[in-house]
Amino acid sequence: MDKNNKIKIIVNGKLLTVNFKFSLKNLIEQLKTPINKVAIELNKEIVDKKKINKIFLKNKDKIEIVHFIGGG
Amino acid sequence: MKLDILKIANKKFKSRLIVGTGKYKNMQECAKAIKISGAEIVTVAVRRVNISDRSKPLLMDYINPKKIMYLPNTAGCFTSNDALRTLRLAREIGGWKIVKLEVLGDKKNLFPDMIETLKSTEVLTKEGFKVMVYCNDDPLMCKRLENSGASAIMPLAAPIGSGLGIQNKTNIKILRHQTKVPLIIDAGIGQASDAVEAMEMGCDAVLINTAIAKAKKPFQMAEAMKYAVISGRKSFLSGRIMPNFHGSPSTTKKGLI
């Protein structure tokens, strides 16, 4: 956490700066991600999508948000 | 006539053609080709959501997973850990339990790493997954996969995307003889006759992606593959005549003038 109450997180390999006390739900809403079409990993642990409002992000957290694409 | 049903992990399917959703020009083309093919199962891959460009179309907007079964695949995974991670995430997206496992071992020919594949099958089966396994056509490894609880054995006909057709017919025949779960030819089909051949050998289904997606006319090829699979299956079930090196007239001599 820096002086401005901001934390740095990495989402799908990209660095994002968000406010302290930012929940995973806040992130999903900010990214406008359709929650029923994705899976979320926080620091390599799969997250229960029902609990994202209770998960608050910490500095240097790594988040992966994945979905289905065309493939063989 | 009795309905010829394909049963995979207790789910029933009428179509014996499974198609991939990769390599199409766009989602519309992909969705239309799938519809024409009559496939009830499509393979899909798990990848990062594009967080900077949200205008990108989503697969689920074009292919309804309630109407067509998504078969999450581990395409691009080279280790057991990556494959496990991918499929656990896939399950989390929406409760998918029937999955396709593919652990590659060689970047050039895309042959599967069978040691990693076997390890992953064991773990996934214990976690309650129904695993359809892309594998080599080696009967011993295929037996091990089956003994580890694989829900379908899916040997390659030839390298992925090569279109070479069935290269090792002897092994496929041996596999047909020994395999109790569905045996599905996955990878290497190039044209309709390859699909017919696989089905005439008694395979339970075929999985095709590149041969349709990269054909000059994908929709027409999707239709050709649909009928190839139906034709090959019916031919297999019909009890073919024994091949004979002598001719046998089709018309009786009786009444000949």
C-alpha cells in the first residue's frame, strides 16, 4: 500500500492500481466481466464466485480471469 | 430401427461427430459450421479474458452451451500441472465435468506426452472429472488410461491439424478390440473418407477441427463430415461382405437368352 491508499494488483498479466479495500467483486464490476461466463483465480487458488464480495485484494495479488474461446 | 446412441460418461448423444471451435475466420462462421455438422459436442479452450478490449465477441454469445455441450480442452498445455489448472478453472466457469485432456509433449508434431497425460488422468478422475483423453495410438498406454478411469480414449489418426488421415490402422484396430469405453479418433482427419474409414473400423466417434475450419468451403465440408460419420457408422453396423478376389455376378443366369 502506498501513501495514497492505493494497491497494485496484476490482472491477467496486466498491472492495475486500485483503491485499498477493493474487493474482487469491485474488480469484476469495474472490468464489466460477465461473472457467469468466467472463472477466477487469486494467487493460483480458484475463487468461489459466490464469495467475491468478501474477498478484499492485497498489494501484489495476482488475479486470472478466464473464459471459453474457440479451440480444438 | 433401434436408435444408435453414443454414450459418454452416461450422457447420450445422437451425433457421432465432435467438432472443434478453433481456427475459424470468425464466430459466425464457427457457429454456422457447427450447426451444419449436426455435432452435439464442441471442444472449447480456456484462455484469459481480454480486459482491455471488452468489445471482443464471446464464444457463449454465438454457441449456446445449453444447446450444444461444451467440452473444455487443455489445448496448449505441456505439463500435467497446467492441464489440471486449466480444467479446474473450466469446471468453475459453469460446472463442466466432462472434459478433454490433452497434454502435449512436442511443439513441432504436437504428439501427446503420455506420461504426463496418464498422471493427469489419474488426478482428474479422483477429483470427479469425466476425462476424455487425447492420446497416442499405443495400445499399452491406452489400456493404462482406461484402467485409470478415462471416460473415452481418443487416439490421434495423425498429428493435430495435419490432415493426413489414419496412419496406423493396425493400432486403431487393436484399440477397437481392447477398448471398452468410447473410442474416438481425435486429430489428423483430412477429408470425409478418413472419417468414414474411422467409423467403418468401429470407432465410436470422430473429433474434427482443422479439416472443417480450414477447408476452402467450411460449411460444405461440415456437411460432408456429418454424412461421412453417419455413412461410416451405418456401414460398420451393416455387416460388410467378405472381400473376395473372384468376381460374383450380381444377376442370376436363370432365364438368360
